Amino acid sequence: MLARWFIIIIQDVEKFAHYNPFFTLGVFTVLTVRYFQVKKIKEKPFIPRTLDITLTPPAASRQGTIIEISGDVKLQPFDKDSFSAASTSAKIVLGDAILTGYQSSALVSFTNYADLKVGAETELVFSNLTPNQFLFWQKSGTVSYKASGGEKLAVRSLNSLVSLSGEAKITTDIYSGTVSTTDLQGSAVIGYEDKDNNTKVYNLSQDKKAVYDNSSKTVEIR
């Protein structure tokens, strides 16, 4: 193909040959050099470069510590595919998840920010640990949250979102499809979408309990 292209170019410039033979010689030299350069490139195999990428949590995110364990408690680091036995003093970073077994619990502390008492048969994901944007994904079980110094925490559970400051206990029952929030101290706001996709917000008073039903998309205050 390259040779054919070369011949066509020579034919196009042939008419200049009798006017300026040096022009033809120059064109011939350039094309010859380029021919072998291109041929060499085509013969050289492509070898992809191996990339070594390690994902790490943002530097601004806070780090927690498991300070107490009772019973069967497991931890899944953000870069692993499975849970393994947790230990006291283990660090919690963005993306990690904790899982407790029957009659088991764990206490997780984020110094000067929040303390969490993770109850039995609970799965909790630490979705966002950036200051002022703490977000937990409570998949099941019961967790008591305590925010320090007026900080705010957000908890996603089923299709509801709870924003709280102070102390609150949240229980997610995956069998009944309900999320119960008890405001022990401070304030809590429950947000969700009803069946008509309208956003609903409830301000929960201290010592009151809100039960979100994921099937009917309603909240009952008790």
C-alpha cells in the first residue's frame, strides 16, 4: 500500500522533473526516509503499560476507631470484597462497613465528632466521613448515634433519610420494611418521598418516635 502511494506521488511530481531535477531528487529522498520510518513503526508491537492504582479515602475524611467489641463483629474494608473478624482499635475509614451477629455489638468513636453504638444483627456502611457531611447507610439492625458539639449526622435507611444532632436511636427492620427513629436528645428530621413522589419532612420532638413504613411510604409519630 505504501509502495503504491509512493508511486502515485512520484507521478504527480514527474512534470516538475525536467524543470528542476533537484526538486525530484529531494522529494524522492524524503519519501524514501518516511517509508522506512512508517514501516518500522508498523512492525513495532504495541505493549500496554501496566497501571498500579490504589484507591484511598480523601485526606479530609475523618477516621473512626472500634473501641469496644462484644460477640461476633466483622469489618469489611472499603477495598475488600468480604467481611472478616474485627478487633478493638481497628480503624474505620470512608467506605468501610461493619456487621454484627446475634447478641453482639460494637462501639465506634470518631473523636470530638460522633460515637456510635452498633447493636446486634446490624449492618452499617460508613458512606461519607467528610466533616459536615457525615453519612451512614444503615442496612439493618439498630444503631444509637451521638453527635458531639452540635455536629450533624445523616443516616440513610431503606428509602428514608434522617438528619440529626444530639442523640437518636434508629432501628431498621428489613422484614417488616420499617425504620423507627427515637429522638433521645437534640433534634431529628426525617425525610422521604411518598407514593406520589412528593418529598415529606417531619421534625421529630425529643422522646418521640417516628416509624417510617417503606411499603406505604408513610411516617407515623408515636
